[in-house]
Amino acid sequence: MTVRHSVAVDLGASSGRVMLARFESDTRQISLREIHRFTNCLKLVNETTCWDLDLLEGEIRCGLQKACDEGIRIDSIGIDTWGVDFVLIDRDGNRVGLPVSYRDSRTDGVMDRALGELGREEIYRRTGIQFLPFNTLYQLRALSERQPELLDKVEHALLIPDYFCYRLTGALNWEYTNATTTQLVNINSDSWDETLLAWAGVPQKWFGTPTHPGNVIGQWICREGNKIPVVSVATHDTASAVIGAPLKDKDAAYLSSGTWSLMGMESKTPYATPKALAANITNEGGAEGRYRVLKNIMGLWLLQRVTRELKITDLPDLIARAQLIPACKFVINPNDDRFINPESMSREIQVACRESHQPVPLVDSELARCIFDSLALLYAQILKELADLRGRPVSCLHIVGGGSQNALLNQLCADACGIPVLAGPIEASTLGNIGCQLMALDEITDVDDFRKVVAANYELTPFAPQTDSEIARYVAQFPHNRQTCKEFCA
């Protein structure tokens, strides 16, 4: 029996994990064990919202060494993170400028100027990517306008997971699934779009040719001197999560639920039609030439901020109290730009409700209920857009990631969407990361084969839609409501 041990570094916007996977080739059993967990927090540097890359790199190296200290042979390492953010390096590999977060305000108004100068239809025709004000396209334009003195010092721009791989191996790489999140990759050529780079004000030489996941790009040398292959996995965490989602059939959709919620479907061809543009649907790259046809949703970031502001530590208790509140008493649009990084999330939600002449959520349970109901309604709206786009209904929704542990939100989602929900696995992004490594090691044939492994090893929790629930009745009455779902959630 062949046993493989692989390590997945999975960095989210609020936390990071280093996970050790064991895979038995004969029985096709896979197991995960957490080796190291750490917090990922934004920090202010000269009034700029940044990532603490030195801290994160230290935690990554600490976790990798802990895995090596287990006394077993590590066959490979892979890293996945959030998208759009980048690091600038000079010819010696030193960082240039600050590692600015997508939540920084430097991109305020930049996307609107891009739409005015280039045209919404033209940008979408080139990229097929959802318009979000913090996409790399707008970050780079903000950089070139505000700090032109930095440009001549830069040799390369690396996305966050590629940067950490570079720090471990010294190898430069631009992995495809994450590259597509930038809104700078041409959907027809799968390479960087010269017109958009020129508008952003940066040279094409900063970027190498995007490479598809599954390649060994270098080696990391542990303290004992062992050389461990580093695999460029599907480095965007959602791309890995989709690989790790055991989709029931070709009509199933997925919802990767965490700090962000990403709802979509897998397709071998992109959907970049006028209807897709009208719905602001994105076509991000996936493994094996597949597309992740999805929409970004603000997700549990709202809840994370509220619990932090109100110093809530007992999340199950908060959810239980929120469940006692009538549904849809307070509803917001979670995707409103006002919620990207407000000074106070609690106050911003209250102001949004007040402005729309609704009751105002005053206590923690009411704020939580507002967030859960609003997310479920937005899920229902986006699921309808996806079904309309491809011309057939969605059979079921797989909710994966940390948010899949929230049974209340899962049930609200099933009720609002009117379809069965399957929750789990929680560690989908880590599993997808490991799946790519196992494919690179020739232990797994392809994505579909790996999903069979996941389905056989992880039990999913079903949630049947309740057509008589409060939120289901609310959705059914949308055409007659004071405000429709689209007005809340478009």
C-alpha cells in the first residue's frame, strides 16, 4: 500500500491553516489533520490597509516545519489564498511598496472611471470577470497614479499565493485560477490583456505567462535539509474549494461559504453574454480548463465584523438567539459597497435599514438575523440568475467551507432557494489543494476522480427546503412586496 503525505497551506482573509493530509492509494482513504492555525488580520501602515506578509510567512514556515517534525516523509506542499491582491518585487526579489489589501480605500472611484473610459461591455468582453471595485485592474491603476515613483523599481508583480511560493522556492509563477480574478486576463487567450494593462499604467513585463494548476514549481528545504516539492495548486481558495466540492451531478451548484460567499456552477465554456454581463456574473478559471461561473457575495465578513465589534465569543448562542427572531424583519443588500470595510459594521447595517425605512436591528441577535436573512435572499436571487443564464434549473446546492457549519443559514438558504442543500465538507479548499497535489503525484486521475474520493470519505448534511417557512413565503411574495428581492440584492 502506498501512502502519501501532503501539506496544504490554506490562507483565508481572516485566518490561516497548515493541514497535513494522508492518502492511502489502495483504499483511497484520505484524512486531514490540522498542524498549525493562525489569525490573519489587516493592519494600518501610514493610513493604508495592508496585509502583514512577514507575519504570515513566518506562520507558514512554522507550520511546514511542524509537519516535518512529525517524522514522516512529506511528498508535497501547496498554497492557496484569497484573490486579487498582489506583491511587487524588484530584480533582487525584495518587496517594493506596501502589501495593500483589497479592502483599502485607494480604489474608490477607479472602477467608475474605467467604465467611463473603456466601457463596461468592452472590459467584460475581454475578461468575462465580475465588476468589483477592488479588482487588481483598479488597484494597479490606483498605484500607478498615486505612486508613479515606484514603477521603475518593480521587476515583477506576484499574486499572494505565488509570492509565498516564491519565498519558499525562489521560483516565479503566475497560477491561472488566481490570475483570472485580477480582471486582467483575456478570456479568449488566457493570457494578460495588453489593453487593460496599459490602462492600468503598468508594463506587461511584470507578469509571466499564466500556468494551469498541477505543476511542481520548486522545492522547499526544511530544517533537516530535506527537499520537498512545492506544487502550484489551484491557488485561488475558491478554485480549490470547487475541486473539493463533491458535486452531486452536472446540474448542481456550489456555495463556498466563509469570509466571502461565492456561488456558482462549473462549466467547460464561459458565459460572457449580455445576459451574464447584466447579472454581473464572473467567469474565473478552474482546474482542467473548466470555468467557475459564479458571483462574489460579501458573505460572513459582515458577521465577523459585528461579532468583533460587540466582543461576541459564543457564536452558537448568538445563532440560537437569532433563530428566535421573525424572518425578514430587517433586510439589507450584503453586496453594497458600503459594507466592504466600514468604520463600524453594526452601525452601517443600522443606517442602511433606517435609510430604507425598515425597523432597525438594535441588539446583536437582530444584527445577526439581518445578516443571515439578507444572505439567504441574495443566494436565492443569484441562484435564479445562474439558472436563467444556462437555461435549466439547479438540482441542488452544495455549501462548503467554514460557513457550512451554520445550520440556521443553511436552512434559510434551502428555504429561500427552494432546492435541497448539502452541507460539507468544511475543509473543501484544503481538500481541493490536496487534490491538486495528488494529481501532480499521479495518485489521482482528475478532478472528477478526486470528487469521488471526497464523497466516499466525508459525510454531507442535507437540508430540505421548507416551503411553508417565513423566508420561503417572503420569497414567494416578492412581486407584491414594498421592495423586491432585486432592489434589495441586485
